[in-house]
Amino acid sequence: MPIDSTSLYPVIYLIGFAALHSFLASLPAKRLAKAHFGSKVDPWYPVFFSAVAAITILPLAVILFFFEGLSGCPTPFPDTRSAWRRA
């Protein structure tokens, strides 16, 4: 079954999100932040990490909700997109 472009965009975005999220969670990233900002970064790094994760996951949620998500993949959630479109 070939993958169409509307299914490819969320996959590419999710891979990018996972790579960024994994990098920011890594010890080298934390050491780099500490080297640039000093020990003042220690209490603020979890806040920064969570904010970046929340901000970068929102476009993926929009893509999956409004643009048919991963076409052909079964989902455990009911189809609410048609209800949103009728409103």
C-alpha cells in the first residue's frame, strides 16, 4: 500500500518532534545549556523542556485532527472530525 503525501507529513513531523524531544532530554543537551547559562539553568531547564514539547506537539495534533491523520491506520477514537466540520 503506497503512502500518500497527507500521511507522510505527520510521520515526518513526528520524527522531527521525537528527535528534538530526545535531544533536549539528553545529558549532552543539559550540559550544553549549563555551559552556556551556568548553574542558573538547573531549575529552569525542565520548564523550558516542557514548554518546547507542548509548543511543538500542537501542530502535530492539528495535522492529525483536521487533515485526516494517518490515512488507513485504525484508530481507537471516534471520528469527531465530521461533527466539527458540520458546526
